[in-house]
Amino acid sequence: MIPTSVGVHTFGMRFHMTGVWVSAANVSLGAVTLIPNKVYLAPTGSVGILETSGDALCDIPVGAQLAIRDAK
């Protein structure tokens, strides 16, 4: 998960990715296809975004509870 307060950019990417905006309670705020060379503003209540290759998470519905663990 990439912490963010305003949004993310995809400058320098060569291929599309899927991003899922996440709230502080680890709830999905929506999935979006991230296209190279664009800027995406975070929805209200977002604390981060999960980014995956291709369409791996494109079907996660808004409101889905996510299990996110710290990899440290």
C-alpha cells in the first residue's frame, strides 16, 4: 500500500495497473485502472492506494473490508 493524502501519479509507467483506494479502516473506496502518464486524485477519506499489475484487483467492490499487514 502506498500512503497518500492527495493522490498518485503514473508518470514513468509503461503499462496499466489497478489501484484500490483504501480508508483508515482498511475498507475499499473504489478500484480504478491506472493508465500511464496521468494524475489520479484520492477520494475523500482515503489514506492510501493498493497498486497491482494488470487487472488483479479491478473487481473489488466499494465497501469491501481488506486485510492489510505491515511487511516490516
